[in-house]
Amino acid sequence: MPSRDVTIVAHDVGPIGGMEQMLSQLIWRLAERGREVTVVARSIDLPAHPRIRQVRVPGPRRPFVIAYPWFFIAGTLATARARRGPVNTTGAIVFNRAEVSTVHFVHAARRGRERRMRVKRFDYALAARLAAPMSRWAERAIVARAFFTRNVVTVCTSARDELVAAYPNVEARLTVIPNAVDTDRFRPNPATRRSVRSTRGLGEDDRVALFVGSEWRGKGVALIVEALALAPTWRLVVVGEGDEGALVRLARDTGVEHRVICTGVRPDPERFMAAADCFVHASDGETDSMTIMQAVASGLPVIATDVGAARERIGSRGEGGLIVERSPEAIADALNALATDPATALRMGERNTHVAQGWSWDAVADAYDELYDAVAHGEGGS
């Protein structure tokens, strides 16, 4: 009988962050199915489970140009010692040979499109210049080579297409296993809506746009704030980690400071989803945004730029939201369109709640379970 062991290697596993949440859901469900799961990661925030073995790899989180190579070395050594059964890595993060690597972001697809960071300190500027080439090199050396990575999983079809375009040899050993969302946690909830609005000084009739996430620069939070000046009936709630001081200054300079609320990092984004009227995501590069999926499950119309799996999630014809150009004017036009046509906004939200019921974490766990069994039987890969 094949081993029921599996080893999952990641930088971080926990309830905050899209990829971190995805791993938490997968690991827990694999353990519930009888898998003995070894988790090798820098930080692990999981409930105790008799079939989950946690192996922490001490190391820095920032800056990336130190944290990334540090984990490459320390994580490789830890994985070599702790591995049991097939190894599933989250992209190119260790040098160990892996039976499965799950790719959430294709770095090769970003070549030439890195953001020009306006930083004065030399060390920050150097880090910004080195991070992208470092990630691409690791992706090319490890994920793209069958010697290191036997099977590759992408989380959406757009990522699959980007990966095959960059590394054609990957196609024969590539599988798409879409992400999912917890529809018990993320759902319309009128009682929570009233509670959050009351606590945050929001009226029941206020129109509330929501952003959830980190990496504010790349995900266009400043553009959303600037859009408020052109969409005067809307307020904005920003949940997550970013340069709050800079955002408050921008809101003040734009004349919308009184309409922007920053909550910081929260363990309960579902409460703010329930309180909002739409979700806005103006990213300049994405694979499959977990926060878009959560917004869809929460019954929110979604305003998003055309990156990654955004169209897949809200519908190719905009059934669940609006695809926009990455500019304050385009975002404002979409906000104003939702405000002036509440019936359409309501239909979008109802469609989204219905569609999300098919995005089951159990189906994701089943797919990985089958892949691990195939690997254990010597099937799959090249």
C-alpha cells in the first residue's frame, strides 16, 4: 500500500494572506482524509492536529533579497531532514527534488514589467532591482526543470498559459487545480453588515467599496483612493498591511480623507466583506486572487483590472462585476455605474454567491489527494 505521507514546503502557512490561507485549508483537509502531513515553513499558524507535523525554519521575513536565499538554504536542509512521502513545494523556494510544485505566480511573465520603486535608500533600491531577477532565475532553474520538479500545478488557466509560454517543456507535466473559498466563512451576512457598519461609523445607506490585501503599490490602492474624488457617493475601507501614512496623506491631498478607513491587518476579512457594497482590486499583476474569490463568495460585485484569473472569477462577460483599465478614471466610472444601477449590482452579487458554491475546498483536496497517489504509484511527470 502506498505511503499516506506528504511533505508541504512553503515560506508561511496561516490565516492571513491568500497563499497562506490556501495552504492552511489544503493541509487541514489532507490530514482529515488520513494523510500524515509534514509542514516545513518559516512560520506556521495551524490548529493542532494529530496528523500534522510542523517543522519551522527560523529566518528573516524581510528584506526579500536576504529572506529568499536564506530560506533556500535553511529550507533545503530542513526539508532534506524532515521529508516524508512526496514533497509539494510552493514554487521555487528550495533546492530539494520535489514530486509536485504548486505555482501561484509566474515570474517569467513579469519580465520587463517590474514596478520602478521610488526609494531613496541605496539598500532598498538594490533590493528592488534584485528581487525580480532572483525569482525568475529560481523559477527557470527549478520549476522549469523536470530534474527538480516532477509535476507542476498552477492555480488557474491564465497561470498555466503563462508558464507554458515561458517554459514549453513544462506542459507535459502540468496540471491545473483551481483555488477554492470557504463559503461558510465568506457569505452575505446582514447581521454582520449592520454590526461592522455601526462599529466603523458607516451608515446603512452609505456606499462602501472594499480593498483587502497587502502590497498596496502593486495592487493599486492609491488609484482607488484617487478614484474616490471622481466617485463622490462612495466610501472606501482598506483592510491589510501597507504604508498607511502615505495613504492617509494621499487621501488628504485628494480631498477624500473623511471617506477612507484603514483597519490594518485583520484576522476577520469576512466581516468587512459582509459590510461592503463592492470589492475593488486594481492589481498590475496577479495569478488567482484569493480576495477576489472571497468577495465573490460574499456576494459582492467586483471591480478588477484584467490580470490573472479575474475574468475567470467574475465571468467572461462581466456577469459578476466590471473589468476596468488600471486608472482612477476607469475605477471611478465603474463605481459610479454600480451606484446608478443598483439592480444590476444586486444581480451581480447574487450571481457571485451562487457561482462560489462550486469552488469547494474538498474538491481541491480531492485533486491533490489523487495527484499524490499517482506520484506514489510512479505515475505522472516525466
